[in-house]
Amino acid sequence: MQEKIRAVVVGGTGYAGAELLRLLCCHPQVQIAAVVARSHAGDSVTEHYPALRGFLDGMRFTGFEDTDLTDCDVVFFATPHGVAMRYARQLVDAGVKVIDLAADFRLRDTELFRRWYKMEHTCPDLLAESVYGQPETMREQMRSARIIGLAGCYPTSIELGLLPIMEYEKAHPGTFDLTTLIADSKSGISGAGRKADVSLLQAEMNDNFHAYGIKGHRHQPEIVQQLRLLSGNNALRLNFCPHLLPTIRGIHSTIYVRLKNPDDAIDVQRLYEERFKNEYFVDVLPAGSHPETRHVRGSNFARIAVHRPEGGDLIVVLVVEDNLVKGAAGQAVQTMNLLFGLPEPTGLDRPALAP
Amino acid sequence: MQEKIRAVVVGGTGYAGAELLRLLCCHPQVQIAAVVARSHAGDSVTEHYPALRGFLDGMRFTGFEDTDLTDCDVVFFATPHGVAMRYARQLVDAGVKVIDLAADFRLRDTELFRRWYKMEHTCPDLLAESVYGQPETMREQMRSARIIGLAGCYPTSIELGLLPIMEYEKAHPGTFDLTTLIADSKSGISGAGRKADVSLLQAEMNDNFHAYGIKGHRHQPEIVQQLRLLSGNNALRLNFCPHLLPTIRGIHSTIYVRLKNPDDAIDVQRLYEERFKNEYFVDVLPAGSHPETRHVRGSNFARIAVHRPEGGDLIVVLVVEDNLVKGAAGQAVQTMNLLFGLPEPTGLDRPALAP
Amino acid sequence: MQEKIRAVVVGGTGYAGAELLRLLCCHPQVQIAAVVARSHAGDSVTEHYPALRGFLDGMRFTGFEDTDLTDCDVVFFATPHGVAMRYARQLVDAGVKVIDLAADFRLRDTELFRRWYKMEHTCPDLLAESVYGQPETMREQMRSARIIGLAGCYPTSIELGLLPIMEYEKAHPGTFDLTTLIADSKSGISGAGRKADVSLLQAEMNDNFHAYGIKGHRHQPEIVQQLRLLSGNNALRLNFCPHLLPTIRGIHSTIYVRLKNPDDAIDVQRLYEERFKNEYFVDVLPAGSHPETRHVRGSNFARIAVHRPEGGDLIVVLVVEDNLVKGAAGQAVQTMNLLFGLPEPTGLDRPALAP
Amino acid sequence: MQEKIRAVVVGGTGYAGAELLRLLCCHPQVQIAAVVARSHAGDSVTEHYPALRGFLDGMRFTGFEDTDLTDCDVVFFATPHGVAMRYARQLVDAGVKVIDLAADFRLRDTELFRRWYKMEHTCPDLLAESVYGQPETMREQMRSARIIGLAGCYPTSIELGLLPIMEYEKAHPGTFDLTTLIADSKSGISGAGRKADVSLLQAEMNDNFHAYGIKGHRHQPEIVQQLRLLSGNNALRLNFCPHLLPTIRGIHSTIYVRLKNPDDAIDVQRLYEERFKNEYFVDVLPAGSHPETRHVRGSNFARIAVHRPEGGDLIVVLVVEDNLVKGAAGQAVQTMNLLFGLPEPTGLDRPALAP
């Protein structure tokens, strides 16, 4: 039997960190070596997460100063932007894999990074060798990577939702109009993070719904970067409009793509089924379906339906995922499995919690 | 002092009917003459609606057979499709105004009606004289109407959201691309009606979100009919994609419109502010805003924000309304006020319930 | 026509303050003279409360330094504890009525106040003349009061729920066991206040439920004080167990009282109906009912059902109220009406928002 | 390696049946032999439960007529009352274990059964040999049982919550007053079942809360039966007051027990910790805690806190469980593990889904 992967989670008190602990504590090939949470160093993990009582009893959060990050096989950064790049060099040099759930290693263009994240990128060389972490679209490039900039939650839903069309466009340029893409996305409120913000209170957000960031959202350039890569079309443009749902978890992206020729006889249902038939975590629903966020709640699956209303020129793709699992911690574990040669579903092969 | 308007509500046990009772019982110029509810005739109204205890004590639902619909000034039909058209002739002949909250008098084209509602229209002559009921877009035509086919909930949000653009297009044809309109709408679950349907249970829909009717929804032809009328452009096309929110009330429509010329310097914020400055119930939010459904909860207001992300060719309009008020019962009362010469806000001049 | 009451609201940015604005802006006999909100002085009120657009346009929050609190008829303090008592003397001397929604004038015993609120009471003389503000139980004492310490949200539900029993016990001592009272209360999350606290986030509290403060809650001594007053029994004891509901609004108190004699033939349904038959805002439901929090949502009504399961020695009283209305702002307005000689329902005579 | 247990689930379309499928499809020692659902025979299981796509693909619901219930090791009845007793004889004779999640084998007294379930018990002999299924309180009796009448959801929470006190009372009679027990329970709405009932709609129950069945609930005699058994005190009485929460899952029972001697120095915290220290699925929280329903969401754990407010004579026990897991399907699987000699946590050793 293989020795267990020793994993460190940095940033254990946000929602992505907590979700990593939930998944890793039951992963058959992982041992959690440490959980770093600066502001809560010394606290019992289960005091903060009573749901983990019986699983992580006795474990305490540590601080950076008393944690040897290099004494493990992989470090997950479930931190704000800017943290992973401070530690990446040291970890890579020590042979430790880095999986950053924040944005430090997502955008290839340091200028774009500065503009959207309001900070200088401090290790452009590592950025150059790092790989964008989205297994279904980037598997081969990821396999031997030392640093992964894990895809964001919204981007994962949109990149998966458009993958078959992007690849088809690459093979048959001019089939789709890639300059008028629209992604109207809706996210459960855990996507806004675990922060003491009045606008995220239950009394404000329950029985409520609204858009935000319509004039520009950080995930937009990330999605465009990947869609251009997948389609090979650098003229591709996307309007991305995020909304906040009064649910705890779940992203639903409604994606609009136009065919250039309204008479094009392309069978999009079959295109999607073919493309994803070997992907464990991507489920193409039968024609005419409408995926629901509850049907991926707590699981690493994405479910997709593709429509062509009234046989017109508009393709409507509906994608659901759990923003904390396939959109964050689950995808991070899937990535770890890939990096360490394990079957990707290891520790993730559980159905959603519905109802 | 003017005599009170004697109103009858037919269909008192659905959500729109209940909302009519909530609004009419406090309307200073209305007396509720009868509430018809076939399957509950004889029952106490407040037994079904304890929230109305203290307001409609002693009132009982009646059946059609024991109610003289012609003995009043106005009849509201908060019924399924097909009911109002059975009674309209008799009422009109008796000088009673008819306000139908269902679809009998919405579509001008009886063929379209048959296709979408699976029934024959039985009084095409009355349909021809009836007026579509949406005061902000159809006020002058409505004023002297005898029969009103009240606008649907989704259509109201989209028609209001596009009104300034439709009128601008009529005056300056070719400014906008009216063949690629998209309305991505989200509705609270009361919009699905008060019916014993497992898919609408709290245990199914709480913490959940999904699209429905992507291949075609009855409101689509209604919206297209009105937008063509407002813009004078019969080539106008619209993709309408509805979704169900895990909220009780509230519609949020996110509407996408493209400028034909990406360099067009049109000031959409000002266009919207100017158009609606005299409309009591339509509130254009400051530039950069994102309206929230809770800010219209229980009220007859629609709130609108208009964006042009990154100054590109796409205009994004965000509209919220309460589907049961501005989208149904409130608009019906506003319409009644208009028909009877009362100030439109009468009985509706209350702020939303937030939080 | 009477001149309008000029009202100042201090603490305009919490939930009770916002609710006061919602109610006062439509009150036919009130003019809002100023809204004090220290940390937001200068901000537009409707920027914080878009739901009030169209009602308080142009009004701005003021600070204490630029507001003459004595230039009005009544000041509502919707502030944390300790604020009202700093201004009460000055206001009373100027002939301005004080209605404190916090706890400064609730407890008669300054020692208890210090123990539960961790501060010294600075004006015990004013406390002595102040009156506890709960119209249904204290109307006559309140009528000429200069300072009102408005009842808390939980206390209102429990004091109303037990009023007929307390009065019966006063007239017939020994009927009920007043040493084993239990109130198991559940409150919507707005009752926890509008504060940036992670434990109140939608992502934490939606689809969740828990008790809190089981070892002791500030409302317990307040309730006991009033129940002893109403029953004339100083040996009365109460266990009060509050819980947090994943709703925005609404309190449901389930109250357990034992008869001393299990064979006592007392007709509690009639006792309750008789006691409350002239109270506009207290609704005794028919025997066998279960009141629901939605049936008082946004309204000033309390609804009560009283049960005696299997004819045993236990009386179970079920009470619902909207914690922000009858439990705070609505009761404050009712109190103002009482103090200024208006009919108590003025500005409050609207049904609940249901669904 | 042991051969897998062949399990049949009867009643696959209610919430408990669906939850059984979710748990059994990942159980390492179980093979699902058939899923009986009369009204949906022939339908694909995953068409009804898209969350199980990838796990039960290809499986179809069967009818009774085309299912040999005796061709398996265990049959779970997740059906309405009255079904299991029609099949129990045949199954027992064939050596198949019966686990009934309904009430056919819960009440020892057929007279009580008839009174509360409005039907005659058709196999009192089998009832006599059947065992009440609640592993923590009845483990030894259950081990060799052929028929299990699985404990109800509310009863499980209350029996676990009172177990240490019942046993202590048995050993030290007269410590507690067993004639004044009160259980104030709150259940998520899935506890009301998956039925097309208007009162369970999202639009009715979201943002709502109410009690029900105050005059008498079927679970009351079941709880009393078990508490009398555990305490050995047949004078024990309990008032049980259930309420419906606007959550999908989760039961919270708040239980009130009085000490006979208010000066009794009993250490209830220690009593509870000692009693449950070897129970995998029962977690006694540290003194002063308040368990939350989300911390057991989707898991088979019960979490308990015990309080003695102000050191008085009242003990307050707070218990949470997931009504569909520990309150139904999870407890059924735990029971199956026990009956077949597997470690009880097999297939159930996963943390709750929080947030």
C-alpha cells in the first residue's frame, strides 16, 4: 500500500479551507499534516467546525511561524490573493507541490493581474511555469506541474460549459460567433466568502436576489484567457454578469452562444455527450433538461444541459456545480489526485446531498 | 365624497387573488363586493388567509351560481386561463369593467393563443377591443377600455426594462440590434402558482435554483408582441430564459441589448431617467447600481438599473419587481385606479417590506 | 386638522430604526424631523435603504452635534443600550417625549440593570418615573408618561401570551403553578441585530437552527419583572430558552404553564377570547389553531392560540409576532399614538404580507 | 472478502427512500437488489433522482408484482404505515430481515396502534417478536431480531437526549420528576414527507415557522413507551410539542426535565459524557454549548448539549440530528450493519455538510 500524501492546508477558516478539511479528512490516501490559520493559531479545529468533531479531534490551527510548510507533499492555499506567491519559491525548491485556490497563478499576464488584483506579481518566473488548474480542460499540462493556479468557481462552470463549443470552433473556425458570448451566472452566497459583511447577513440576503459587478468582475479576464486558449481565437469576447443567490452553495451559469449560420445543422446535444463521455465529473443531461443546483450539492460533479430554442441561431448552455466543491475544494482534491497519480475520483466519489 | 368602487375578485385562493384581497381591503375607494372561489364556496375567507383576520372577518367565498357578477363596477379574474372569456360578454354588456390577470386578453393573435394555451379563443371580437394592461407603456389606450388583459409578471419586468430603448429605436431606427435581444429572468416561486406540486415543495426548492421552459415559455410571444408595438419593428426577436429562485416573491430580469454601432455615444442612464421621471412606480437607480428584489417586496414599484460594461456595444438592463404586486395584483389595482379616474398610486403608496 | 407630530429617530441604521422609518414615512399624523445615525451622518437615507426611495428622497442622516433633539415632539431611540439615558433628562425638561427601544428604562431595579447590561444606570430618578412600554398590559400607566422603556421583542410575545393567566391568577391565586413557567421562544434573525458578525451570515444560518443563551438571557429578568407585576406573585419564576430561526422576521413563543389542580375545569380558550376581545392588535385564534409567523409578517398584530393537550394539567400557549413591528418599531408607533391621544391603530392598520 | 448484503428498498420515492439510496449506493458491503416504487414502476431511478446519476444509472423502479422480495438479505420499508406488516410474515419465513421505517412495529400495544394509526394491526404475533430499532438504547435486543420497527425521527432525538437521565433514574429512582417532562421539538420540512400538499410549498413555508399537532401527535405514545422502558417508571409522562422549521433537514429537540431536589448536586455534563463516550454517533458537546442542525446535515451523528440554567432545578437538554439520516435512513443502515455483524459506522463514517 502506497504511503499517504501529507497535505497542509493554509487558510483553514474560510469556506474553501473548511471544505478542503471536510474532503481531506475522509480521503483514503491523505494525511492532514497541518492546518494554518494565522488569526486562530492554537485554537482547536473542531471548536471552529463542530461538523468535524469525530474526524479532526485534537487537531489545532497553527501559525506560519510554527509550521514547516516544506515538511509535506502538497500545500493547498485557501487564502486571499497574494499569499501563495510569497511561499511558492521555497516550496517548489523543496519539492512540495503547490495548489493555490486563489488567483496568484491564474492569469498568465502580470499586467492583467496587477490591474484586477491591485498588487504586483512577485514571482513572474514561477507564474510562467505554473499551470491553470482545471482538469477537464487542462489535464495533460497539469499532470507534471509543480504549481497549480486552480480555476475560479465561476470560470470552472463557464469553461466546462463552453469546452465542446470552443474545441469545435478550433476545428471548424467560424461556426460560432465568439464575439458575442454572454454568461449570466448565479452563485450561492458562500461564494462571497466567510467575511463579516453586513450585506451578506441572513437578514439581508434571505428571500433576496441581485446582480453585482456588472461593470467588471475579476473572473472575466480569467475566463476569456482560457476560452481563447481552448478555441484558439484571440478575438473572443465575453460578457460576464454574476448574481447572488439566497442559497448556501451552488453556481448556475446560463451561457448564450450564437451560431454564425442560423441554418447550421450541428447536433449540439451529441457534441456535448461525446466530448464528456469519459469525464467522471461532468454529466451531460438528456436533451430538454434543466440542471438544478441541489443535484450537485456537496459533490464534485458538474451537470450540463444544452438547448437550441426553436432551432434558432442561439445555443443556451445550462451548467450547475457546487461552488465550494467543483468550484474550489473538490477540484483542488481532484487536482491533487492527478498530480500524485491517483484515480481522479479518489475521495470524491460520493453523490450530492439532495434533498 | 365619491362612492366606493364595488369590486368582485374571481379566483380568490391563488396567490394573485390573495394579494388582490390584501391590497383591496385597505384601498380607500374600494368595497369588496364578493370573492368567488368555486372549490371553497361557503368557507370563511380568513380561515384560508389568517393574515386578513381583522380586515375581512365574516366574509365568505362564494360560487359562480350564487354570485351576480354584474352587480358591481369591476371584476378581477385571478383565475386560470379560459375563465374570463366565458364571462366577459355578459359583464361588458352590463357596463362592468373586466380586468383579467390571466392570458385571455393578452395576445392579439388568436392563433398564437391557441398554440400556447391549448384552447380556442371564444370571443375574438371582445379580444379585438380589449387593451393590454400595462399602464406605463399603454396608459392612453387603457383609459377608456372595457376589458383589460393584464400584462404577465415576466412581461411587465421586460417591457418596462426595454421601454426607453424601444421608443428610442422607434425614433432612431437602427440604433439597437433588435434581433438579438436576450432576457434572462429569475422569479420567486410564488410565480409558479399555488398548486399542490411536489416540485414546488420547500424541501425541493429551498437552497436550490434552476432554469425551466428554455425551449419555449408562454410569456415569450406576449413580450415580443408588445416590444414590436413599442419599437415599431416587426423583425424584433427575443430569447427569454426563465429561472426559479428559492424566494417567495420577486422577479429579476437581466436584459441584454446590443448597439449596432459600438462607438455610439448614447447616454442610456439619462435616457432611462428622462423616460421614467414622471412615473410614480418606476424607479431608475443611480448609475452603477444593482437593484435587489427585497427592495420592492410587497410593493408596486419596479426598480431599474442600466449598464454599459466597459463602454462596449452591450447594454445590460437590470429590473426588479414583486411578481405578485407590480407583476399581478398591484398592477391590477393601478389599472383599476386608471379606469376609474383615481390617481394611480391610490391604495398602493406604501414602501417595500425590507428587511 | 391637528398639526403633525414631529418625530426624531436616533439610530437610523439598525433594523428597528429602519422599520421605524418604514412605518413613520406613511403615518398620516407624523412628520420625520430628523434621523440621527452617528457613523453615517451626511449620507442619504435612501442610499442605505433603497426600499424607501420615493418616500424619504432628499433626507440625510444627521449626527448628534448637528441635531437639536429638543426641537420636536418625540424622540425614538433605536440605539444600543446606554444612549437614551444620556439624553433623557434634557428631552424631558424640554417637554419632548422619549421612547427608548433599548433597555435603559425597562428594568425597575438598577442593580439588575448593571448585572445584565454591564453598565451603571446614570439617571435612576428618571427610571423611577419612566413607564414600561407595552400598551396591552400597561396602557393606563403609559398614557401620561414622559419616558417609555419599550418592551423587548421576546418579552412582548411572552407577556401578551401570559396576560390572561397572570390576571386570572391575581384574582384567583393558586390556580396556576407560577414557579415552573417555561417559555421556549424562536426568533427570526433580524432579532440578532444588523451587525457584521460571521455567525449571522446567510451561508451560516440558512438551513440552520440552534438555541442560544440557555444559561441566561437579558430578557429573562425583564419578563419576570412584568409577570410578577401582572400576577401580583413575587415567587413567580420562568425559564426562558431562546432559539434562532432561519427567517428574516418573526417570533414564535411556545409557553408552558401548569394548573395546580389537573381537574380544574377552567376554559382557557374563553378566558383568552374575553381578555383580548377589545384589543385591536391581539388576535386569539379559534380553539385548536397553530399561529404562523408569516401571518404577522410586517404587521403589528400578535396572534395567539391556547391549548390544553388531552385535558391535562399543562396549558400550552402559542404566540407569534413580527419582532421588528409588534416587537419593536410597530409597538413604538402604537405607543406614540397612545401618548399623543391618537387611535392606537393609526398608521398601523395594515394586514401582514403573506405569502 | 465477505459477500455483499443484498438489499431491497420498498418505497423508493419518498424522502426516506431516496436517502436510503444515497447511503446504500456507496456502502462498501451492500448491493441494491431492487427498488420498489409502485406508482413509478418502470421509471429510471436517476430520472427521479438526478443526484444519483453516475451511481444508479440503468436501475429502474419495480412494482410489487415483478419483485421477489424474498430474493435478498434485507428489505427496507420506506413506505406509509401498513405496508410492512403485509409482507413481514413471508419475509421472515424466508429468512429475510425486515427493517420498517414506518410505524408498524414501533408500538408494543396494538390498541394504541389502532388509535393513532387508524388501522388494525394484522400480525400481532410478529409485532411481539419484533424489536424497536434504536441502536444506542436497544442494541442488545436488536442484535438477533428478525423484524425491526425503526424508531421515528422525533423519538430518536428525544430518547437519545433523555437516555442518561432515564438510566440514572432507574438506578436512583426519585432523582428526577418524570411526570412533567416536556419536549419542544422543531423539524425541517422534509420530515413532513414528500407529498403534494399546498401547506408544504416553498411559497408557504419559506420565512415561516409554526407548531402543529399540539393536541396530540403519533410520536408521543412511541416516545413514552420507550422512556418508560428505559427508566423503568410507568408513571412517566411527556408533553411533546412539534414545530415545522423552514429548513430542508434537521431536528432540534429542546427537552425540559426537573430535578426533584433543587439542591441535588448531580453533574449532568459528566453523566452525559460518560454514558455516550463509546457511542460513535452520539456526540456530547462541551458544557455551555448550543448544537446547530447544520452540524449534522447529511450525517448520522446526533449532537447533544446539557444545561442546568443558574444551577436551578431545571435541566435543559438540546439535541440535534438530521431527520432523514439519524432520524430515518442512516439509522436504518446502522441497524442493518448491526444485524449483519458489520461495524456500525460502515458506510456512515462521513462528516456533515457544513456550510
